[in-house]
Amino acid sequence: MKKYSILFAGAAMLLAGACAEETIIGEGEGTVSLNVKVSTDMAVVSRSTSAELEQQYGESLTLWLANSEGVIRQYHGAENVPVGPVALFSGHYRLLGWAGDSVSASWTDRCFKGTQEFDVVRGTNTAVTLNMKIANSAASVVYEPAVKEVLRNCTMTVGHVKGELTFDETTAENARAYFMLPSYDRKLRYTFRATQLNGAPLELSGEIDDPQPATCYVLTVRYTRPEGSEQGGLNFRIEVDDQAVEITDEVEIVVPPTITGYGFDADGTVTGEQGTIGRRTFYISTSSVVKDLVLSSDELTPIIGEASVDFLNMSDETARTALAAAGINATSLSTDANGVALEPNKLLQLNLEGEFTDALENGLHTFTITATDIDGRTSTKTLTINVSAAKAEPLPLPAGDLAIYTNRATLTGRVVKEGVSTVGFNYRAKGTSEWTYAEGTPASRALTVGSLYSAIVTGLEAGTEYEYVAVADGEAGSIPETFTTESATQLPNAGFEEWGKDGKAIIPAANTSAQFWDSGNHGSATMNKNITDKATDYVHSGTYSAKLVSQFVGVGSIGKFAAGNIFAGKYLQTNGTDGVLGWGRAFTSRPSAMKFWARYAPGTVIKSGAKAGYLNEGDTDRGIVYVALTTDALDSYTLKSGEVSQWPVVVNTKASEQKLFNPEADNIVAYGRVEFNSATDGGLQEYTITLDYRRTDVRPSYIVVVASASIFGDYFCGGEQSTLWLDDLELVY
């Protein structure tokens, strides 16, 4: 049996028990120490290392600590579970835990659950171990050796209403499928399919009522041949044997050492004037033992002649003495906050004394602490000390922040001194010399220490790095922050110069691998018609434009009206005489509008293109071009091949399954359109679609662009020979 011994640990709760003035843990009548084990089979993780298992279960771990009143503590992720004792009042408690992935059907993902009740007694520490066991039901398939001599193409599909998996010839021997069944349908169904030697199909089905967790249901395919019978007399059957999932591995999750700052973010920035920074204390804790504690900073070089030092492996006592004299020291604490004795180097304290930090000159000073435990797990934190006499400081704008656009950004600053009356920013493109001033708007009426203020800076260049400093009462700080504006992304082949073919269908791309645009040609081409093609008669620039022509597609009276169209996305498949389309392409910029050049010549609605409530026979057709930006929410559609295709918008024009684009859907970030209600004069004319942003709290993930020569083409409604020419789409920022 393979067994890992990996200790479980979480965030530091041992902090600074030896320093009376720095008590972290509050008082309680008793304490509890938590330990978690995950008992799992190794059927699907035999190739995983202990580190991979540890990370997988540690990140997904959730613990609830509850009493009769309900949940009183929640821990999400192993790094947030306390290493040391948790103070609780006397009473009865229950610890509940979850880890892994709760997936409906998977070959690899599994979920683990556990619960443990315990009592806390005044003045004592209760050690609680929560053993989480596999919560999935499982299935495997076994064939009696002679079965495959009389059957071909054997498959076994197993699943439930939320998901299923198929065992076939490519499935590894002894493979195990894992299932999490919904509470409203407790049946695991299976279907066996094969082809007999005489070519006849064979299908056997059954179901398992209320399959249990931690149980593998072995489906064995057998057959018998009645005495004297020929091939047709074979009797096939499936036998179900339930077996407990064999536990061959126990994983106790561990996280790297924790590094915390006392009263400050150990991975953040501390700002103050020279002489005011004061003592900065770090605590380093682990459930095992720290073997390396390295401090790195350019500030060390003048003291010891190098920029880093390992406090736990430093043989040069002269260097240790020099560091201590300068105000830098580290020590191993002997007890935790409850006075419990600790192993050496289980809890350490590293100090940057006030005499050292207060002597730092104006500017930025970084200190990186790296701790490594005896199992080789490492944590790193970097503290930046900003020594500044400035009255205000700029706050950072992280990459991708929604306050950053292609040509503008919202800057934020904070007042750090009393008596400030005016605030603002100086900003410039990085690498240039001239600053531009932007007046700030305070978030509150009074400008006191800690007050925030902001300014919108405009006229910026797309895809450019800028730097900015805070200004207060006309005095500019010396510490800059930086940001990079969004790129002004344009659409590929927006001038429709590239055309090719996919079978009979003409496509607006050189080939299918480079395709951004598509059309309904894949459907109409089955009747040897392409409703969208390149054109040279009306062009704004280059050689070609796109020409969208609505028309009846069929033979005689048999067929359908098809709107000339083009869209960003992919034609997925033909469903009878209807199309299924996937609309949208990946896109994260935020344009304000889209310009394009177009000419429209509407046709008259024909009988087969008329639809009550939309356009009647004899009416003049109408055209449309629209743009939408969407979130990362996706629609799914299962193709005939069984593949699940996901797109921002899935359009299915089949009446019984109809699903069309909805500009009011929840995933729409911005939307705009231009309609053509009559014929346009002359050649191509310029049009602009202004995007109406419905949401500013999210960055778009996809762009949808659709053009149709018949506005109601989704309903097979429109005019014969309605034609829309389209060229040179340009996103405006």
C-alpha cells in the first residue's frame, strides 16, 4: 500500500506568544487543534506526486466549525486553517469538511466529505482529526474473456440526468468513472451497445437504485450459449457487483510556512516620513519546522557586504552581530500564545527595529523574506517601505483594472498629512520629460489623513505605459505608479479582403483555420447557392467588399427563404433545413462605437418570405448591422457528433428549438445597431454604431458582430434580392 505522510497546516495562529504586548489569540474556556486527512483511492492519481495531491486538495478544502447555534467558523483553503489551537467556549461542536471537485461525471475529479463531533472542555486542548472519505459513487466495466470474441464495437455508457461517461475500446483497462448524483434523481443508469458477428446490433440497459458513496459498481458483461444453439442463440447479460472503494492512500495536506506582518501587510507597502516608520515585526510559522529563513534587501549590503542573509544557517557571527547592531534580528520563539512549548524553528520572529527603519532615506526600500520548511515548501513575502515627505501618495492601478481605457484612466490618491487643501496628479507617458497636471476630486468634504481623491485623465494613447505621482498643495511626490492603457483592438479581415472556400461554401477568410467571420453559406451551399460573397462593384477601399444577398434557396416551391448574412463566429451545423450558429469571438477591449461603410438595396417581400407580425408580402425589406460585447457566460449546444460546442450566443433557427439573439440578455455588456429602412443613395456610405454600455463593472470577454440584408432573416422573413454591401469595419475608442 502506498501512503503519503503529508502534514496538514493552515494560516498562522501561533503568532508571537512570547511577546506579551503582541497577543493575537483571544481567551476561551478551552481550545481545539484541527487535523484533516483525505482518504482516497489511488485509481486515478497513481501518476500524481505528493505535492500535486497536496495542492489539489489543499486549495479546494472547506471546513465548517459549528455548534447548536449554527456555523461559527469557516475556513476556505488549507492556507486559511489555523496551525495552532483555536480558542472555544466549552460545549459540543461538529467539524464538517469538503475537498476535491464535485463534478457530475468524471474520470478523474472526485469529491471528499467528512464530519466529526467533539466536545471542548474548559482548560484543556482537544485534538480533532477529520477523516474525509470519497463521496462519489463509481463504476467500472469488466468483460468476460469470451465476450469480445462474439461482439465488436463494445461500449458501456454509465451516468445519470446530470452527466454520463462512455467506456469504449480506447478506455484504459481497470478505468473507474466517478459520479455525483443529484438529490432528486438517485439512479445510476447504464447502456451496453455492441455489434454481433452477424452484423446485428445488441443493446442492454439497466439501472442501479440509490448508488452509495465510496462504492464502485462493477458492471460485468457475460454471455451463455444454450446447448445446441447457433450464433443467434447467445444470451447476453450484465451483472452488477457493488464493492467498497479500496482506500490505498491517506493525504494530510500541508501549506508552505506562513509569513505575516504584525499590524501591516507583509506583502504590501508601508508609507511614512523619515523617522516615523517604526518597528516592523514579521512572524513565520509552520506545522513542521522552518529550515531556511532568508532576508534579502539592498539595504543589507552596507551592513554585511551582501544583499541577503539566511538567519538559520549563518555561520558568520560577526555578520549576525552587525545586523543586530543595525536593528535587524530574528529569533525562534519557544512557546505559542497559550504558553504551549514549541519545537525550535516552528515559530520565528523577524524584526526590523525602529532604529533601522527610521534611518531609511526618502525613497522606496524593499525587503523580501523567504521561508522554507524541512519538506522543501517555500513562501515569500516582499514588504516595500516608502519613505516620503510628500503630503499625498498615488494608489496603484493593477493591470487590467476597469478604470483604465484606451484613451483615459481614473487615478486615485490618498492624503498622508494633515493640513492639505488641494490635491491632484502629475502624469506623463513613461520615458517623456513633460508632466501634465490633473486636478483631483476628493471623495469626502474634508481632506484629512487617509482621505481618498481621484482624477480622470484623458487624451491618452492606446497601448502606452504612463506614470503618475500624487500632488498636494502644489508639491509633487517623488514615488511614481504606472499603468498601461488598453490596446485599441481592431477586428481581423474587417475590410473583407480575404475569401476562400470550405467545401461548397464561400467563407470570408483565406482558410478555415484563420476564420473570424462566417455566414449561412454552409446551409445554402447544399443547394448550390452562396448568399454571401465578395464583391467588386461597390468598394470603399481595397479590392473587395462583402455582398449579402437575400434569396429563396430551393428547387421549385421546395425550399426556404435565406437572408444574406455575415457574422463574427462559426456556422455550427445544419439541422434539417435550419441552421445552428455560434456567434462571438474573444475580445476584451472596450470600444465606444463601430464605423463601417455600407450600401443597401432592399427587395420586396415575397410570399415565402412573408411572416405575419414582421413583414407581409409586398412590403419593402429592411437590413441591419449590430454589435454586442458580452461577458464570459457561454451558451452550449450538443452537435450531431456528440461534441458540446460553447459560444457567447448560440442561434438555432429551427422553429421547435428556436433560440435567437436577445440584446437584453444578462450577458450583454454593451449593444448598438444601425437599421436600413429604405434604399441608400449612390455608393457606399459611412455609418456609426454607438455602443450603449449596460454594465461597467465587468470587462467584456467576447464581441458579437452581425449583419443581415433582411432584419427578420432569423424567421426566414424578407425580400428577394435584398442586398447589403459592407466594407471597412472600424472600432472607435
